Amino acid sequence: MIATTPPPPYYAVIFTSVRTNVADGYADTAERMVGLAHEQPGFLGVESARNDHDDGWPGITVSYWDSLDAIRNWKHHAEHQLAQEQGRVYWYKTYKTRICKVERDYEF
């Protein structure tokens, strides 16, 4: 699904990752993080795409926020920090996070 966002400006956090072959707990944690993000002040929506196979291709999740403060608060949320640590230890070979200001959007 494509996230419904307000008129710009707003912010996008782009999380690109390559998974390890460890799957234990990943799906439940990912689902929990999306649910928890929805409860955070300033959260606007999320979009995610990942290949069904572990073939070294990256997955991408983009979350949308109304401010840099909202992003910072989410980054420092205790349960999210635990999930980040588990990701570094078990689930990700590599990842990169980018934070962008959305100044324009359009749709069809």
C-alpha cells in the first residue's frame, strides 16, 4: 500500500537493508515496530518492499514523519532501540538509514 501523507513538507526515513539468513523473531518484531510506530506522535505512514527470498537483494522501508523531533523520538524509543540492536546482531548483514525532507510529492 502507498502511504497517505499530508501536503509537504514532511520527512521520510529510508531504511535499506540486506538480511542475514536468520529469520527467528524477525517477522514478529517487524510487525510490532510498525504497530508501535503508528502510536508515535508525528508518524504519518510507512511503505515497505522486500524480496521473498534471501538472495542478497536489499529491502527498503520508508516511514514518514511530520518533524525531525518525531524521528529522533522514534529512534530513541526503548523498544525500538532493542529491535535495532537485535537487527545488528541477528537479522541484517548491512543497512543504511537516510533521512530526507519531502518538499514535493504528486500522485496518479
